[in-house]
Amino acid sequence: MSETLTQIADLANVMDYLDRTKDVVREHAPDVVQRFERLKERVSRAPEDDLFLRTEIAYAVQDFSRVADPVLPDTHPLAAEMKERATSAPEIKSDEVQHLLASTVSLTDQRLVNQIRGMVEDMRSGVADPEHPDFLFSIEQLERAVSGAQNVNEPQSSSDTRPTDETRPGLHPSPGGGHAEENNPSADQTTPQKNAEQAKKEPAGTDKAQSTDKKEPEAQKEPEAPVVQKMSMGAALVGGFSRLAGALATKLEAEPGKLSPGWLDRAREKSQRHDAAQAEKNMDHTAHLGSEAVEAMQALRQGPGSSILAAIAEAAASDPGGMSAVLSEMKPGGKYASLHGQFEAEKQNNQAFASSLENAASKLDAYGKGREAAQKLGETMSTSTRVEQRFAQIDAQIGKEAESLPGSNPGTSMMEELGEKTKELVKKAVETLARLFRAAPSSGPTMSPG
């Protein structure tokens, strides 16, 4: 067997070790097992030489071992590689980051471990700017958290249970439809100076207010490592730089000779560029959510249950008030009560139709939340007009589909289930598109609605 085939076989054997241990791990850390199950699916589809997947497997080996003691024998052909991949990243030239990654082998707080790995992956992928002030500040917070966790960790007795993901607070979705994993913005919106003073008094990431809500006997308390909180996109734009500047104020005052006079101006400019790039990524993701919502609503007209939607469209074609008049009267006692009854019966008797409706409503809701977040960012950055132009076409498509499908409540359309701000923006886009179509014969070629 060639060396490559041997490595592939050994990697499959590592996955087998993890698979056999997952039931034990699930009792204490179900989130770790959920990530492993998703990893198995990705491994089955990925190229055999995917180095990123090998690192992910190494992380899984470490996480399982954190809960169930070492799961891979020292004599295993890949034992050394798994340990090295989980605790180092040679391509990253930062002693601080290397130290943080190496510390994960001795940490018991899985959430803190995840945050360290997230930071490393941001650097690997180029998402994070190693010189960005926010990022440097995050490294400092992580170093504090790791130091605090190592100071409070004591050997546990055999009767103790290991810390689990179930007992720890959940993490965030980012505004604008950004990724919803391992990021929980702080709810404490205090002034920058107060944050700076608080940072000197308490470990980073602690929640003093939460600790006072419920008193427990000291003997029952289990020390928990401080957790670093990343700022959400909205928080970074609204007050990220000012909060960072406040937290660094004491350093600037204590060591004025080590910083050039224009340092803060350059840091502010870099912060703004960084935030603008991240906002653009979030808007791209929101636009993708919009496309998914349009496709889901269009699929309703071709899928199971399409006959009732065709009957509604036929009624709208002969009603002077059009679709809005028909949908508003599709309710008990309304002009189109019979259509309402047929629609409800179809939902109850046709599970595929009901699922398609639910899927379309869910995707529409996701787009609505992302769209409102994008608009707020535009207002914060004084680019509202550009944001509206960015989403004009997708807003119009969303409106066209949503205003012609029944909503979850009798007498409403799916349009009514959007948030007020999104509904306003969508209606504006639909009206603009309608004006352009009406003007098309005299002013030029017609626009394509697609």
C-alpha cells in the first residue's frame, strides 16, 4: 500500500475511534458530537488530501479527549500529527497566537477553545487583519481569559463531571445575515472610559451582573473561565473604535513616547476600512438570503398544492381589486371564504405543501431580518442610498412574490409578515419597478423582471 493510501486509511481509522466514543461524549458535551457529525459528512465529500479537514479532525480528537480522556492511542500512526495540528499553526507568525493555540490542550472550557480556534481561522483565511486594533485587543482579551482559566482550574475528583456546552450561554448571529456561530456581543453598552476602568478591575468577559442574580453556596460553585466577547458588526460600526480607544487610553497616557502622534488617526482609518469590507460581506450574504426566499416562493407555484394557488390567481384576475382584494377577503365570513377553506384544507392534508409554505416563510423572515440590519448599517455609515440601490432588484422580486401568496393569518399576504421597515423598503422597490415598466413603451426598452 502506498504512503498516501496508508495515510488515508489511518485517517479513516481516526474517525472510527471518534465514532466509537461519541456516545460517551454526547452525555457531557452534545455540541461537540454535533460538530463531529457535521464533520463526518464533510469528510465523506472532501478531497482526500484536504489539509483543512485534517486540522478539523485533529480538533475533534482534542475535544473528545477533553471530555472522555485520550481517545487516540499514543502508538497510533497519526497521533503525533493530530496533536500538532490541534495545538499549532506554523503559517501564522505570531508568538501570542501560537501560545494561545498551544494552551487549548489544557483548557477545560470548550467555548474558550472555540474562540481561540475561530481567531486562528480568521487569520488563516485572511478575514482578520493582524494589525487591526480590534484584533490586537481581542488577542489581549483571549490571553487574559486563558490565564484566568488556568489559574482557577483545579484537578477534579472522579465524581465530578466535566464542563459541558449545555451549561454555557449560547453565541450570536451577526447583523445582516452573517454567520451565526460563536459570537455573543456584550449587552453592557457603557461609556468607553467606564469600559477601560472596568477592564482593569475584572477579568475580560466576566458578567458581574449575572453573578449577582443568584447566590449559591460556595461549595457548589464551579469556577468558570472568563470568556472573550467579540463585537457584532453593528456594535463595531456604532461604537467599536471609540470603545477600543477608551480601553487603550491608559496605555497611550502611560507610554506616550512609544506611539507616533498620528497612530490613532491611522488606526481609525484602518478600522473604518475593515468595517466597510465586513459590511459588504454581510450585504452579499443578505442578498443571497433574498435569492433563496424568492426561489422558495416561486417553487410553491410549481410544487404540491399549486392548484389552490392557481385558483387564487384566477380569482384575482377577475376581481377589480386584484390579488390584494382576494387575499384580504380570504377569511371566515369574507368574500373569498371558500378559497380560504380550500387553502387551509390543503395545508392540513398535503404535508409537502405545508412544508413548502413553512420553508418559504422561514426564508422570507431570514431575508427580512438581514435586510433591516443592512439598512441600519447603511444609516450608520451614511450610505443608505447605496444600500437601497444594492437591494432594489431583490426587494422588488421579494415584494412581487410575497404580495401574491397567502400569509399565515387569514386575510393577509406573506408581505404582511415582513417587519415594518423591510415592508416599507420592499413596497418602495415594487412601486419603482412598476413605474419603470409603465414608462418603458415611451422611454425605451422594457426591463426584464428577472
